Amino acid sequence: MSTTIRSQFEYEIGSTVEGFTILEKHAVFSPALLQQRRAVYEYVVDRPPTATKTRPASKAAVKAAPERGSFTRATPDERAGVVRRVPSR
């Protein structure tokens, strides 16, 4: 997978920048000495795939999720909240 990075610093193709390997180099703005402007380069870099961490399902999440087709009501302990009673009319 590749991504694009812009920088004012000049790097060579094949060098490593911020952990990425440079594949292509393009000059966006050339340097202008009279205006005291530095050059801006655009680099196409090879981005290594990021590893995603998988978390094991917690026991509470597994216990709280009822089976499909099961219509059992949750008890107050399973809801872990305050149960408010509404007075009768």
C-alpha cells in the first residue's frame, strides 16, 4: 500500500523517511532564492500494513448477548443499572 507525503527536505528514491520507503519523488514547488522560498517535494512512499490487535471477547459481553430467537428478559443484575419503580395510578 502506498501513500503520499510532502516535505521541504530533499530525499533520494529508496531512502527511508519516518519508517516509509520512498518509491517516487516529484517537485511541487521549485526553490526561489529571490523570494527566499524553499522547494517542496512530494514523495510516494510504501507504507507497511498496520497490524490490528484483536481483543478477546469479554465474559460480560458474551454473557449479555442472548442467542438469536431467545426472548428471555434480563434481570436487574444483568442490566447493571438502577431499576426505578413507577407508582401505580
